[in-house]
Amino acid sequence: MQVLYFQKYGRTFDFTDLMLEPYGYCLLIDSVLYMLLAFYFDKVVPDKYGVPYPPLFFLKKTYWCKPKSPYTGNVPTSEWSHGSIFSDNTEPVPPEFDGKEAIRLNNIKKNYKMKSTEKEALKGLSLDIYEGQITAILGHSTSGKTTLLNILSGLSKPSDGFASIFKYNVCEKEHMEKIWEISAICPEWNIQFEFLTVRENLKTFAKIKGIPSNAVEKEVEKLLTLLDIKATQNTQANHLSGGQKRKLSLGITLLGEPQVLLLDEPTSGLDPYSRHQVWSLLNERKAGRVILFTTQFMDEADILSDRKAIISHGRLQCVGSSLFLKKKWGIGYHLRMHTNESCNFERITSLVKHHIPAAKKSGQHENELSYTLPLQNVDKFSDLFSDMDHQTNLGLINYGVTMTTLEDVFLKLEGNENIKEEDYGILHGGEVAGKDETEQDHLLLSDTGKVTVKGTELWRQQVYAIARMHFLNLKRESKIWGTLLLLTGVILAPYIIEFTTYSVWLNLQYEEIHPGLYFEPGKQFFGGTSGLLVINNTGGKIDNFIQALKSQNILMDVISGNIVSDQLVHNGAIKVNLENKKYRFTLMCHMEITNCYPVLVNIISNAFLHMFNSTAHLRTWNHVFTEEHLDNHLWMLMETYMVAASIVLPAFPPQFAMRSNQDYMIRTHSQLRIAGLFPSAYWCGQALVDMPLNCILLLLILWPWFINIGATNPQFAPSLIFCLVAFFLGYSISTVLFLYIIAFVFRQKKHTASFWSVTSILVMLLLFIISITTSSISMPYIRHLLSFFVPMFPVTNFIMSSTFVSAILSILLAYSYENWI
């Protein structure tokens, strides 16, 4: 405002004068304040997924000084110290695994409130999981498997009990960040960035996990080959099939060779070949690592895992190898017979019971008969089979014996009954997530690899990764660009139409006036007048001058003396006199001929150029006389345009600066956090794209105003443009950061970007009214308060003040001009 004032009244500008204006300070304070608030809210505001920091976390020493050693509190030494696991339900681990307890759970409980009731998802679960083994968690779909993985991944906090990973306490946020550095979690649902290709997804997560930039390509290439997804590496994730998305999720999990793998149904949706492929990958990587996975495929748990833990209704039922579980809870062996039509079922049953009295008939269907044989009667099987082979009249086609399966064990432990209890997954606000673990609002778990880049270098790498991801998202969102172009067109259209109309009108009035208009041979005007009359009053010859006139293709008559006819038969006349050896020219024009005098002057000038043998030729143009009030009208139009633009400008940033809402809705924000992403890196990466884009849009909208102000008084143009660019840069930064706060506070509201654009316009209208009101009633403290907390207000106040001052001056000048006329 100071610069505009100096520009109007011609006072010398000094940058120290600018320090008196509070708006720059307000925007600077806003930028710093909103960035800090974005970081703070990201840590303390409860998220649907994840455990928040305490409100005063920044006052704790442990936050600034990260733990360098694992948790050294009271950690149970073995599973047998857990009261909820009986020794006869747990198979002892081999001696070589003593002291290799990597994940320790002691009396873990998880309660969720549902209206007036409270439900238990985990009921005192205790378990040790060892390094170098693959452990499977089995249970029905609402048993609490996913809740357990949520606790281990840091997405949910246990209501009671203790859990640790490599002696780091999962209940401590500082310890959890250490766990994220060495662990990776594959969610049950495929959650990746849909707008990125397979390769781009892998590269983004590789950089976030801290894989060095020069090793990212090699790591990505290796996983593309191992998972057999090289053919789809350039396909966007939203165009992949379910199995291909699952492979991509597994690839993201395996990035960085994590030491701890937590996998929630990793082979769900894969074909048999791909399942075996994944099994081989996990078996190859189990040495020196901890692999814990959940599954509903009993054959997968039987083949892949070294130990199985069966959970039922939030309680651990048993732990051990397949052989241990089958011996402990198996129903024995299955004897299945294929019979013909002449089969005597009673004789066969009598024969089986004769050799094995404890045998039970388990099923009979048309041509099939089955019995269960106890484990303790294995020594009698040979006699039974011998009799069955020798008695050919039994009607048997063939028979076979199989050992009890893991599914038999599971069904026996579950009582083969319909489970009605619910698994209460991650909740928010005390609401139950759903009846089935697979319906828990697309439950999110994410991953992180073993970090090889740390500190500032890792933060910088993550910022660039998020910025690139955000840029690609915006680049591939055609709706965003359509909306931005529409808003730009709406703002610029009135100015372009007015300016184009004015320019066309001026061009129509802009024409060349030359001798051919009035003095060309054969052309007559009005009452038969034509040509040019040259009166030689020098008393001598002027042949050179006459010849120079003829060279311009002019019809003329030459007379000598002062005798001139009273009849007007010529359009114009030139009288040549000689005084003191100098020629004097007198011009005379017909009263009806417009612009005759400038044409005659041009004719004389070109005649002299010809006489001096010059090749130059002068041309004369006629331009409409623009009155000063017309220029004032255009200036007022520009000011009106600026007022309208300032009101619509805030509608732009919500279209791209509030994309974090979408990340929250599809739960990718929590996924990135668990992958080891610094909160500040997420917001800085977003700002690295949003701020320049907002500045470009501001320049695109305001360039007519900048040019108009700079052209009004050129000596102020450099300093003026510098101040305006600095001012609007501060506005752009503070506005984007302010929208980050708004997006974070209202992230649970599923409002579209268009909703926030309309809201921003309404807020600007309100600020416009406040700006006028506070100016008229002298309430500066309200203006200062709004300037410090609402980043749009300084710009609103600035534009309104500058435009109204200019508009008033223009009106006064126009009024004075009309009175003078």
C-alpha cells in the first residue's frame, strides 16, 4: 500500500518505508504458525488408524532424545510364565531358539466400547514369536487376528498387558518409531496409490523407507522379477486385477529387506502358482528374520509355517508345530472306502470294529464310506487291511488312509459351531468396525523396510518422494485441471472481453492519411473540387519543388503571383514565398476536407526529402482522440476486476491443497506413517508442489493488474513488482498451509474440493464486508486480529484499499474533466 501511495503522489520510495506495513509480518507469522500447527495436529489429533502422541509430547526428553537401547523393563522370560497358556497346550521350542524371542506378548487385552457396552477383542493373550521361524496365526474371521497385528504394528494400543518387538515396547511412540525402522506390514486389503503405476508405487515406497537413491532401481527391478509383475510395471494400480494388486502390496512389504514381517493373509486372491511363489520367497527369507502371518488357508499354514498359534474368541488356544497339534487335538486317521452297488455296509462296519473297537463311522454317501480310527490303534491297521484285501465279497473297489489335517484340529478346537462373537478391529469414537474382520472398513496396515538412509538425508529423500507422488496425482487428475481452467476463464473472461473490444475499436479508428486521399489524379470531392493548387509568389522558378511534388502522384495546378480565383476548385493550396533567401509556405485547405493540413505538411516534408535525394519517406497516421475520462473508465474496470479476482482467488487452492483428505479417506496417510515417513516430510512434500502451483495461478490471474500498475509509472515498476511478488508469495504460502490445517481438522467430513472452494469464496465476501466496515468505523484492532489469523484477510485488505483509492481518484479526475469541458 505504501508503494501504491508513493506511486500516486510521486514520493521517493525506500524499503524502510515498507517495514511500517504490518501485512508482511502477518503473512510471515501465519506461514510459520500454520506449518507448526500442521506438524502438531498430525501427531496429537486422534487418527482412525494409529496411536496419537500426548498433547505435551514436545516437553518430554524422550521425544527429542530418541531411545538408543531397547526397553529394559519387566519382560516375561518364557511362555510358561504366562498364566493364560498351559504347558500341555504349548509345544516347547527347540533348544537352539532359546533366547531368540523377537515378539513377546504378555496378557494382551483389547477392549472396545460400543455405545453403553464394552466388548473384548483380545482376552489376555500371551505368546512368544521367535526369530528364524515362520509363525502362523489361525482363527475364525472374528477371532482377533487382525486386532493383534494392529497392536504389533502400532495402529492400535492395547487396553492392558505388555507387547514388545526386539525388546522395544509397542505402547511407547518413541519405541514404535524404532520398530517401524526394522519391520514391514502387509495389509489384508490392497492399499496402494491407485494413480501411480506399479513401478512408481515401488519407487515411492523405496525412497520413503530409506533405500538409497542409487539403489532404488536395482531393488525395484529385483522385486518386479521375483513377483512376476514385470509385464504390468507401467500399468496404473487402479487398472490391475486383484491378484496383481496383491503382488504389488507384497512387493511394497518386501522392499528394504525388513527384519520383521507382519502379513495379514498375504496370498489372498492369488492363483495356486503365485501362492507357491510367495511361499518360496518367505521360506528363503526366514533365516535371521521374524515372519508372522495370518491365513484362512489351512494347507498354507501347514506347509509354510514352523509354528501355528490358534486363536479363538480373543484367547490363545494352542501353539506348536503341525505334528504336535495333530497329535494333541487330532481325531486320528481317516479310513475312506469306495464301494460298488453290492456293498454290504453292515459287514464292513462289523469288520472294522472287530479289529479296532474304538473306530467310529464318520460318513456314508452313495458309493463312499468313511471311518475315524484312533491314533493309539495304529498297530492294528495292518491286520484290518489284510482282512479287507482277502474278503473280496465286501463290495470294495478301493480304500485309503489319511492322517488328520490341520483343519480337523481347528474345527475340533472351535467345536465346529457357528461363531457369533465379533472381532472388534480398529475403531474410532467407540464404534464397532464391523461383523467380519474382512469388512472392517478396509482395514489398513502398512509397512516399512530396514532403513539404510537416515537423518536429514532420509527426510529430504522422503520430501522429494511425496512431492513427486503428489505431482503425479495432480497431473493425472483431469477433473482438477478442468476446474482450475474453468475458474481462470471465469475470472479473466470479463477483462479479456473488455480489453479486446477496446483494442478493436481503437484499431478501427486508426488509419493512414496520405496525399492520395485528397490530391490523387481523377478523384473529385463534393462540388467538383480536386487536386492541389501551388501558388508561386517567389518571383522566380521553383521547378525542383514542383518536380518533387509530382513525384508523389499529386494532381496540381501551378500559378504565379497573388491572383487567386474566388471559386473553390481545389481541395488545398500551398503558397510559396521567398523572404531573406528563405522559403516560406502558407497552407490553405477546403473547409469540407478533414485532416487536410497534416497531409499538406507531409507533402512538403517528403518534397524536401526528394529534393535532397533522400530515399526516406514520411507517413502520417490518424488516431482517435481518447479522452481522459475514457482512460479512467479502463482503470476503474481494472480495479473492479481486481476486487472480483480477490474474492474468487481463494477458490483455487482447495482444488489441490486439500488432497490430504483423500489420503486420509483411503488410509494411505497412516500407511505412509508406518512405512517410516516423517510427518514433516509429508506436509513439506505436499507444499513443495502446492505452493509453486498456487503462485503460478496467482500470476496467471493478476498479471493484467501488475502490468497496469507498472506501466502507470515506470520508475516505480521494479520496486513495485518486487514488493507485490514478495507479498503474494507470502499470501500463497500462508494460504496453502492454512488449508492444510483446515483439511486436517475436517478430515473425517467427506466434503469435496468444490465445497471448500465455494466456502472460500463466501469467506472472502465476509472478509470484504468486514474490511469495509472496520475502515468506516475505525476499528483497527479487528483488522489486525484477522490479519494475524486469517491469511486471506491481509490480501483482501490490501487489494480493497489499493483499488478503492485508485477508483476514487479516477472518479474525481473524471468529474473534474467533465466540469472543465
